Amino acid sequence: MSRRLQTNPISDPKLAEQGRRLYEWAANRMTILEKFAAKNRTKKPLAGFKLGLCLHVTKETSVLAMAAKSLGAEIAICSANPLSVQNDVAAFLSSQGIRTFAWRGETKEEYDQCISSVLDTKPDIVTDDGGDLHTAAHKSRTKSIVGGTEETTSGVKRLQSMQRHGKLAYPVIAVNNAHTKHLFDNRYGTGQSTIDGIQRSAGVLFAGKHMVVSGYGWVGKGVAARAKGMGANVTITEVDPVKALEARMDGFDVMKLSEVAPYGDIFVTCTGQTSIIRKEHFVKMKNGAILANAGHFDVEINIQDLHSVADAQPQTVRQDVEEFLVRGRKIYLLAKGRVVNLVAASGNPSEIMALSFANQLLSILHIAENHDMMELKLYDVPEEIDVAVARYALEAMGIKIDRQTEKQKKYQS
Ligand code: ADE
């Protein structure tokens, strides 16, 4: 085990006060969590449960962790990405008695050790973002676990594969599949924060740029819509004919990546797939092209290929921007090809994470109450949770909606 992890598994405990201020800032915009926690607080339904969290350690995650703690849970947390940790937030969580194994810039080995440290606490319920904690747990460390939740599309895909191979060792709720998660977090949250990550790191003008978005799932839709709104000319690349058609009818150009590679100014991958932008594309790109990834894993831009076609070692031109010289042209890689909205910006805004993490909190409560009756399979978030989250979010915005009349109910039945 690294000395770092043994001595001090966070960056700097002195940052706790700044982390507390960020927690309070986010909590003010995430009142839905307090609302659901307050309803349950007297019963302390999570007392006696240990939670193991593998989430991006952000101010929004601190609101989820503190809400779960207020319901009686004992918590250990590590980061879902070695570069996304907000060190002040990690210090705050640690100061609150939450066992925190996270600092920005963990090596791959340290990242794995942090996950292992969370599993060492023998959690009853595990909450993951991307599937690394679930995967590590399934290497013969599932004994204590009665259930889990999963935050993101990439993690749900890994769990579906485990389920198909009969390997799933505890029930998991796919939080990503809730309507009040992916329709909002993936589209409006990641849509905005991806633009934010490109803006903060590269700082380029979007108006008039040719932006190429690979993948037209919910994240791709969000990124494309926001880029268009800022004046970019957007082209979508897809392998799914239905999504490609949808992109076309939403008003975007649709082309093969190999065709559009010479024209793009900014390329953003949003596919969850590996090696989307590779050697054959890099060599066609124009001088000044910018590459960013919005997918969970750093596999969508083939970095090995990029190094292999580079004429020299890359240069860091500013934080989160590396310059590669390819056949005499400069190509810029943002955030080392890691998830740009969390590495070069601070993740999705609190108002969006309020919806996602309300689903997480209520799903954790659901598992605490019902795990004895649950099977070893992937579950969707119960519909009543999804609807309750939407209702409260509308209420928080001061929006009232109509109800069906008795006549309408009869007409439909
Ligand atoms: N995933 C995307 N944005 C996030 C945030 N702000 N906090 C935690 N996880 C996230």
C-alpha cells in the first residue's frame, strides 16, 4: 500500500473549512435531498448500515453523503476518477467522520487502492459511478454487500454484462435509468458542464466553430444542443441509424468521422465506446483542432495512437491542454482525454445533481428496507421514486401542473 494512503488518504485536512462552504453552497441548491432526508430522519433508516461510495468527490457528492449520514449511515468514500477529486470537499467529508480515500491526481495504483480501502470497511450497500467499485467487489469481496446502486450509463453496461454471465452477486438499482436521472443529468447537466470544461481549459470561442460530436445518446444530444446555442456549426457522427436519423431531424449534419475529420475545430466524444477517434482521424485533422472526451472512461480518444503519430513529445500549453504535433499540424488534447466536465471543470451543476442524488438516496433507502426480498439482478429505480423526484423538483421551481379529471381517468381506463 502506498505511504500516502497509509498516512493521509486526503490531500490536506486544512482545506476542510473551504470544503464546508462549498458543501453549504451546493446544499442550498439541492434542497430535495434535505426534504427526503427530513422525512426519514427520526427513524434513522440507515442506522447499522455501512455505505461504500465510489463517486466523483465534488460538493454535490458531499450533499448526498451528508444526507445519508444524517439518516444513520456509516460511510466510506473514494473517487470514481483519479483526476476529479475536489480536495477541499474531500477534507470536509473527512472532518465529518466520513472515511475518505481520495485526492486529486491519484496514480492508477493509488486509485485501485482507494477502492480497495472502501471495500476493507465491509460495506453493506455500495454506490458506484462507472462500475469500478462493483467490479472490484466482485473479485471475491461481496460477502458483506446486500445491494448496490449505479449512477452512470457505462457502469450500467458493465453490470448488464455481469448479469448476462450470471455473475451478479447482489441486487443493483440502475439509478442512471430513472427518467429524472438520464433525461436531465446526462443531457442538460453533462451538456452544459462539457462546454464548461472546454471553455475553462481551451477558452476558445464557440460561435462560428465547427464542432463534431460523436454519439447522439443523451450526453451527445445535450452537448450538441448547447454548442449550437453558442453559435457552433455541429456535425454528429453515429453508428446507430435511428440516432443518426434523429440527429438529422434535430437539424444537425450527420457524417462519418473519417469524412468530417479534416474540417472539425472541436471534437467531443460522448459514446461510452472505445477508440472512437484514432490514428486514421488524427492524421487528417487540421492545424489547431481540439479534442475532448465527455464519456466516463478515457478510452474514446485513442491516446496511444495520438502519441504514435506525433512528431515529438506533447507540450503542456496551459492547464488541461496538451499540444501534439502531428505531421506539422498542432492538435490539442484536453484533460488527457479524461472526462472533461469533471477534470477541467467542476462537474454538473448542483441543481441537476440534486435530481440524480435524490434518486440515489431514495434507492439506497429502498435497498436498506427491501434487500431481503430482492433478487440478484439489475433493477430500475421504482417508478414512485422517479415521480416523487420530478414532483418535488417542479415544486421547488414553483411550478404547478394539472391533474387528470375523473372523466379523463375513466376515458383512459
Ligand atoms: N457527475 C457529473 N457531475 C457530477 C458532480 N457535480 N458531482 C458528482 N458526480 C458528478
